[in-house]
Amino acid sequence: MTVGIVLVSHSPAVAGSVADLAAELAGPSVAIRAAGGTDDGRFGTSIELISAAVRSADSGDGVCVIMDMGSSVLTSKTLVEDLEDEADAPVVRLADAPFAEGAVAAAVLASTGQDLDAVVASAEHAWSMRKL
């Protein structure tokens, strides 16, 4: 089992493309799911899509959620609050990370079998990747 990754973007294309990039670098052992756009494919966010992606990515080791901006953060926070009321809910942590770099860092570290705390820390550390 490995930590799952969910990428939440306002754009289905952006979420899917970043998920493809991270999956290519991490390999098949990591469940990486895109949750982009609304239920009907428009720009925006959907708590239902995020919830389904989290449940699909969860293998029992937890799920790291990385959001692009604005309402994707608010919707993901709402989902985490909703999951607190469920006895068998997946363990979910939100990462304050750059979207593409954080996704790659999290996915690659998850592929090594590290725990949820380490995967989230890796995603968040990606902010420093661009500093010289």
C-alpha cells in the first residue's frame, strides 16, 4: 500500500495533465487521481468529484490532496470536515504546495513507501525548488 494523491484544480485538463506527469515519474504503485472542474465538466470545483477521487486513491495509508487555488482549497477543506463525521473515512491531509511541483514531489516520495506525513511534507517543501 502507498499514500494516494488527489489533485484538485478548477480545470479538468490541468488536473488531468498534472496527474499524468506525476504518474509518469512515480510509476504505477501510486494511485494518483485528478479531481478537476465541476460535475458537468465546466471550470470550477466539485466536492463530489473530490470525494470520489479521495476514496479511489485511498489504499489505507492515507491521501495527500493538493489544490490549485481559491475554491479548490475551500471545497477540499469542507470535504475534510465532512469526513471527520465518518467512522470509516480515509485519512486525508491537505498540502499547501505548488500544484505541479508539489504533485511530482509527493508522488515520487509516495512511490518509495513513505508515510502520509512525509509525503505531505515533500509536497510542501516543493515551494523551495525554485529558490536559487
